[in-house]
Amino acid sequence: MGRAAYFTFDMTPAPTSVVLSARAFERTITRMADEIIERNDGTDRLLLVGIQRRGVQIAARIAALITARESVEVPLGALDITLYRDDLQTVGPRPVVGKTHLPVAIEGLNVVIVDDVLFTGRTIRAALDELADFGRPARVSLAVLVDRGGRELPIQPDVVGKHVEVPIGSRVDVCVAELDGKDEVLLVATEAL
């Protein structure tokens, strides 16, 4: 008779470290808002567009800060890039598509695309493709809460909240109070290194 094989699985949670606490998250968003105002010489012709999901909430926070500081309401839009992904066939036969909304025509505007984490650049490429279907802005720039490196496409952010070195086998999780009940950025080890 052969021996029985026994397998054990480590059920301990993956090691996690806090990259941005709630207070640091707030300070980072505030700095990003100031930098967006500066890079665009104020708020004239400015449009913020968040990428679904957490980019929308971050863009809304930046817009609120700009409104409070500049006493002008900045138009705020949302993009869902699901149907513009270059890996749509791997998503499945019925992808969940969110809302795309641009409150104004984008012709001649300075559009700032806002996202939570920049990694390969493929999400931003899809966002640029979708945005092009709505017209031709004067300028498009990119603001991200976290730049984790690892680009597969030549896309770089103009405004970065935090640069994070992410080891192989780890990921960055962004939590926003509107969706997750708290503001926090975590570095999570997903594989044993």
C-alpha cells in the first residue's frame, strides 16, 4: 500500500502594511488638488474625469477641494473603460459595465483623468480611447493617487499622490470611505516570496 499524501495550507492572512493612513490620504488628496490647479493655471476650462470605480470618488474629493479653495465649481465626469479594455475577452461573456458621464462637451477643455492606482498603463490607454470618442480636448493629463510602477505601456502620470515600490507578488489596495467605509492605502503580499 502506498503512503497517503497530506497537504497543509497556510491560512494566515497575507502580510499587509499601511502605505497611506486616513490622515495621510487626506493630505495627499489636498496636495494633488493644489498641483492640478497649478498645472492648469487655475480652473478655467478644467474638467476632472474619474475612472470607475475608485477614481471617481478620488476625483470628487479633488473637485470639492478645488471648489472650496477657488470658489468655483469644477465639472466632474466619470468613465467606465470596461468595453475599451484590451483584455475584454478574458473578463467573461457578461462584463459589468458602469456609468460613463461627461457633464460638458470636452472640446477645448483641459481634462484631468483621475485614477486610484497606476500599474501597467492599460487602464489609462483604455480611458484615452474612450475619451477620444467624446471629442478633442485641448489637453489631457493624468492624476493618480498611487504610482506603483511596472508599466507595460509608455504612460506616465502628471500628478502623483504617492510613489510606491511594490515587490513581486504584492498588490496595492486603495480603500475609499464612500465604498469601503474608510480611507486607506495598503500594500498586500499576495504570494509567499
